[in-house]
Amino acid sequence: MNNSSNPFPEVFGSSTESSDLLWRYVQAMSPETVSQLSKPTSPDVLQVMERNVIGLLGGLPSEHFEVEITTSREHLGRLLASAMISGYFLRNAEQRMAFEKSLLASETYTSDAE
């Protein structure tokens, strides 16, 4: 890989594979990029993510119960990975929906112009 086209040579430039490749990739990102990727763009995605995490952890209302969750580092890592995959899926679905709406609007505009 040519280093001039590789914005993260310390991650992708090495020939050895490592179990923490994703972590090193995220660490190599600028804080602005991480912040942008961490925030859902729509309230719908945020709501679905909240429901997903509540479903994984359990949904006792905190105003009526003192909920305390204890887990191991490994299980917390799995929870994080699950949330990341869900977020990635939802972001792709959100982009596809926006693309389909745009395409539909374009087709409607084209048929009206004829």
C-alpha cells in the first residue's frame, strides 16, 4: 500500500495482523472524526440504539429500582462490539433510506416534467 494514499500508515502499513487493529485505527483518528462518528444523525437511530442497549442490559426503570450492573472486561467489550455493529447497521440503513427517498423524489420530478 502506498503510504501517500494511506491516512493511517501505522495501522494499515504493518504486515503483522494484530487483535487490536480496530482500536489502533480508532486511536489514529482525529477527535473531531471520532466525535462525528459517535453521534447518531437522527433521533430515530438514537432511540433504536437506546432500546437495543436496554434490551441487552435489562429494562428495569431506574426511578423505581437501584440498578447496578457488574460485568467483566471481556463481556463489556462484547457489549461495545455489539453496539458498534448495531450502530453501523443502523447508519447504513439510514443512509439507504435517505438515498431511496432522494431517488423516489427524482423519479417523481422526472415523470412530472414529461
